[in-house]
Amino acid sequence: MNRKEFLKLTSSGISLLPFLSLPIEGKETSPQPKTLVLIELKGGNDSLNTFIPYKEKLYYQLRPKLSVPADKIISLNGTLGLHPVLTEMKDIWNQGKLALFPGIGYEDPNRSHFRSIDIWDTASDEDEFLSEGWISEIFKANNIPEGLIAHGIIIGSDDEGPLFGRGMRNVVIQNIRKFLNDAKHSEEEEIGVLQKEIKKYNGINPSLSHILTIQKNLLISSIKLREKIKKPVQLKIKFPQNRSGKNFELAAQIIGSEVPIPVIKITLGGFDTHKNQKPKHEKLLKELSSSLASFEKAMKELGRWDDILVLSYSEFGRRVKENGSDGTDHGAAATHFALGGKVKGGIYGTFPDLNALHKGDLKYTTDYRSIYRTIVEDWWTFKNHGRIDIKDKIKLSFL
Amino acid sequence: MKFISLVLFFFYISGSIYSISYEEARHLLHRTGFGASEDEIQALIPLDYEKAVENLLNNTRTTAIGKKPNLNEKKKLREKLQIWWIEEMLDTPSPFTERMVLFWHNHFVSAMSKVPPKFMYKQNLLYRKNAFGNFAVLLEEITKDPAMILYLDLQSNKAEAPNENFARELFELFTLGEGKYSEEDIKQAAKAFTGYSIKHKTGEFHFNKNQHDISKKNCMGVSGRLIGEDIIKEALIKKRGMDVAKFITKKVWLEFVSNKINNKEIQRIAKVFHGSNFEIKILMKEILMAEDFRNPDNYGTMIKSPIELIVGTLRTLDSDVENTGTLISFSKRMGQDILNPPSVKGWEGKELWISTHSLAVRKQFLTRVTRGQEMKRKKQMMMMKVSSESPLNWEFTPKNKTKLLSLLLPIPSVFQPEEEDDDMDDFVHWALIDPAYQMK
């Protein structure tokens, strides 16, 4: 963001400080926008095979086929280690910028994708039904400046998740290629197509025509928003050319354009590994790790490493005992991670006891909303929680 | 010899001409149920259209398959009752029954905002018992139903100060429609209904002689010392029977057939309904056999209600969400809080179901439902033979992709798939998000 734009935003009278990185002491730099980069591991990541308690005998007993041999594991601290393909994450750990949160979950875990992701996205209890995303609620409770072009960018999915809510200005980018290539033209095309369909169905199916008209209105709002996001920058760093890599590359380019966007949500699919988990999960983890490495380098190239916070989440972990199809079924508590220039590396929380499983699943030791509270109060420095019930959740000191 | 083979050939063709097609079966099921699973469609295919309609009507139920909900605890009774009913919709072998219960719930409206859940439950059982029974009986029973009496303040309708609320709604919303009765008719009917009340704890109907106006009344040309029953039996069913039949037929038409009124057809069907002495099964058969219903131009021209979208999708994909309360929450967000309609007019529905917000919620629901592989719903397997796999588990082949579109969409998709779909989950997701899936 250049000086002129920055002044324009701050002169609106509302404090933008929560969304800006404070300049480093002694350095003559203007504050830069901060971005929370959420990584949604869609389907329920098997974190037990990602962050591995490799000294636990039960890990090998309950996973005769799926467990990773101890000598292959990348040790972090003598008891917890990384899956062998996560070499790049070990580098970030060595820099002291990788934080791990074992045993993340909540009371009475739900094991359906549908309900459980709803719980995570709305910061609710198992038997509580909230309709808007937790970030949407937090932003609404804390007077977000009108000058912000968009609240969130959604990449890799059409589910706004934590950012879903009335009045939220989110940009959903499902087709990266389309978004990058001459955005304006293809969008006018999209509206044209809808207009044509509306006309076509007008006489023969007026109800469908009505739905398409509503859809057109949604599209017009979304296009107006997309147009305001400057053309994303070109980066020197190369990203892996798989789904994961392209998603992270786009996020990096958007961050590089210096338009203040508080949250970017990236969805990586394929983690619902019921069958033949070994090769599938390994591929996903490798793609994740190498994408994260490129992302880290890109942030450093842009001088923005200190301005970003990457955080993983998933609807649940997976069962400790492997199933009969060389895979794992829906579980409960899981280990998640955060990384970024301002992160204080380390392990925050207790790894669940494999000898004290709850219905065959890892029992949570830290409520997932502890992470949320830490972000709300320490990353954004917001005072208000709105309707989000996190005031009694113990914060983690990774920021 | 030639003649015989010609005759046999004719019978061969006519057999296949008259048996129901996949699209006809799907349309019939979509309009009378909640979505349509591959199993349900295949079950009808060996039959001809009329037999298929009769099959659906013969399999209707008068009782719920689910266990009675525990309405004795004080906590979260409303949610408990809503969950009980949605689970009935998810698991019943006769979705047509629940669609009809929903229809009566939206016709003879009562709501939890005013009525205790235990009486809403009783009313729900009444609707199911009479859903496909006799309308005249249902009408009489509803005037003695505790939920209705409380909702329309009938118990405060006393001789000294008659409360016209009930009589007005009875004529305007339940039986005749606006303009088909006079203000005097309402006053007289209100007098006839004085004394109708319930015992507060049990909800048992109680005719309070002390509060009843015994004077002579004249309502719609029927005179005498009329009581409530007489208004129903003599004035509405006997005297104005044809008007009542037309009113109900039109409502059923708008719910099941089309947004386009065909007065001639409605008149014809109303006559049959009236002639049968208000047998609902006969009405519904006429409705489903009507040309306007069967016409392929009519496929996919009505918008699914929130409940139809939610229950239909889960039944078709055979998915379990492990906490039915979330479905109630989604239905609320889409504008349909079951057992709690916003006013005595019920949900107007149709295009009003769709706004920028509700469309966003509907899409979020559909995206969530295809997020991953869920457990199968533990249905009462004895009741419903579930043999085929959820479409999410079908092998990802071009043939199955075509098959899936035929299963899910009542009309061709509006858009074409853009990206290369990774797997069946992605493709099903794309199909559900297409605007055509919002239709039935």
C-alpha cells in the first residue's frame, strides 16, 4: 500500500491498526496490511500421521499398515515428529516459526462432515446452532473500517465458512485462471450468459427465471468487488503447479498487490482418506509442505513474512485404529499448526493420551476456540467478541 | 399366423408405451415426496403410470414410524418436536404422507409461537391420521383440536362476547376463500362456535354449555339452534360443498401441479372431489392423473421449499449428519421454521423462498452436503429397502455422470461444468449447485 492510500484509509477516523503490521522500531516503513491465511484441510486431515507421537507403542499397534516407521520420521523434539515428506516444514520449525497445537477439538465431537465443519466455522458448541461464521461475527462486533475493499478472499471452494455472514464482502475465486486472465471481460461474459438464460426461461419457466435473476444480482455485486482487487503481482518464486501450489500462489500474489485483505481462506481437498490412505495422504502432505515453502519464500521476497499468519483447521481428525480398507475413518481431536514471521515456534498444548481414547478417538485437550481467541485478541487486538463465546477459552502464547 | 403376430406385436408396443418412463417416475416422486432416490424411481418403473400413482396412494400411512418424542422434559421442547418430525420425513417409506402432513400444517395453520409443543404434536398426529382420509372429517376434527383452538383463540369465544377470529379464518383461509361469505355469516358462525374449548392440561375438547349461545342462527341459508358442528356439516359441507371442494382443489393444485391455474380442470376435479364426499385419496388421484401435471413442459417449474431441498437431498444422497438439529437450523435460515409458520396464512412459499440471502444459504447447505463421505443414515431398514449405493459412491464414469444428472435434475442443467471434476463428490456438488436443482 502506498502512502497516499494508507493516509486515505486511516483518515476515515476508524482505527485500522488491527489490520496493519506495526512498523518495526527504527525502520522507516509504513504499516503494511496483515493477512490471516486460513488453510482448510477439507475432509478431516489424519493429523496422527502428520504430526506423529513416534514413541507411543499404541501408534504402531493400532496402525500396523498405516503407521510411519520411526526411523523415517523427522523428529522435532524427541517425542513428536513430522511425516517424512514434510521436510520443508522442518525448515520452518528450525527457524522457530512453526507452532503446533496438539489435541484440538471440543466437547461431544460430531463425526459428520456437514455438522462438524459448521461447528468450527461458527465457533459453536456441539448442541448449539449459529448461522454466521465466527470471523463475520467478530468483524461485526468490532467496527471494521468501511474503506476495506473486501473482508475475505475464498480460494479453492465456494464455501465462505468462517467469513459467511450478512453484510460480509467476500470474493470467491473458484476459477483461478479466469480470475487472473482479463477478469473484467470474462465477468461481463458471465452476466451476459445469465441474461440470456433469464430471457430464455421467462415464458416457459418463470420461477427458474426468478432464481437466475437473483443469481445475476449476486454476481454483479461479486464482480464489482473483484474489479477492485488490483491485478495480482508477478512473483519470482516458483510454486508447485498442482492444485495446492496454485492456490497458495494466488494468495501470495494477492498479498503482494498490497490491497488490504484481512483474511484469505484456502481450501485443500482430498483429506477424507477412508480407503488406501498411504499414497493419497503422502501426496497431499508433500503438496502442502512444498506449497508452504514456496509461500514462505514468496512472503520473504515481498518483505511481508511478518505480516502474515497461516493457520490450519479441519472438521475433525481421524480414528486412531486403521480400518479394513487401508484407511482411517472420521475421528475427533487433531493437531493443527500455525506459521508466519511473528509466530513463536513450539508446541502449545498436550498431546492426547493414546491409552485414554474416547470411543476409539483422541480426546481433545485444548478447545479449538482457544486458537480463535488468541487470533482475535493477539493478532487483531480486538476487544469485542460479539456473540462468539470465547472469553473463557485459555489463550495460547504463540503470537 | 400373420394376424396373431400383428396382435402380439401391438400388445408388445402398447405395453412399453404405457409403462412409466424414468422421467415420469422421477417427476411423480419429486412432486409428491422429498427428492427421489434411484431405488424409489426403479420401484415404480415396471408399472404403468396409473398403477404407479395408485402404488403411492396405497402406501400412504396414518401413523408415524418414529417413536413418540419425549415431551415431558421442560428443556428444548420445540427443537425436540421439530427434530422428531424431520426425522420422520428422512426415514419414512412414504414421503408422500409427510408432504401431505406439511400441506395440512400449512393450511390449517397453528404455530409453536403460540401453542405448546405437546399440542402441536397432537395436531401433527391428527394431520397424519387424516392426511389421505376424508376432508369433512378432518375439518370437523380440526375445530376440536387443542392447538387450533388455542391458536385462533376459540376458547375465548363466549356467548356474551363472541370472538369472530376463528369463524373468519374458518371461512376465509380454511374452506371458502375471500368473497365467498358475508360478514353476517361470520357473526352467525361465531355464535354457533361459542362454548368450544379445551381442558388446559390434557387438551381434551370440552363443550362448555354455559358459554354457548343457544339462540337461533342463520348461516349461509342454514337456520336453527346451530352449534359448531352444524356450521361444518350443514353449512359448509352440505350447502356450500362445491365451493369448499373448489377452494381445496385449487390449493392442492398450486401446491402439487403448477403455479398456472387451469380453472376448467380445477372445476372438473373439484366436482369429482365433491362427488366422492370429500375423499382426499380420490382428489389426489385426479390431481396426479391430470394432463397439466403429467405434461413434460411442467417438469422442474416449481421451486423446492427449504424442507424439500434439505430432506430431499439427504434422502437422495443417503447421508447422515449426526445431529438433526442442524437441519432445523438450516431450514430456519432458509425461511421455513417447521411447526412455526409466521402467520395464520402459513408460508406463501414459491418464489418467496428465494432471496439473495436464502439462495446463499441454500448453496452453502448443498456445498456442505457433498463435503465428504458421510455415514449412511441408520434408517428403519425393515421399512425401507435400501439396496443401491448413495450416488456419491457411484463409480466416476461418463455413464454414471449422465445417470446422476437424470436422477437429480428435473430439467437439463442451466450451466455446463467448467473445471475437470476430480471425483464423484465434485461432480455431484456441481450438479447440486446448478440452478436446475432448486426446482422440482
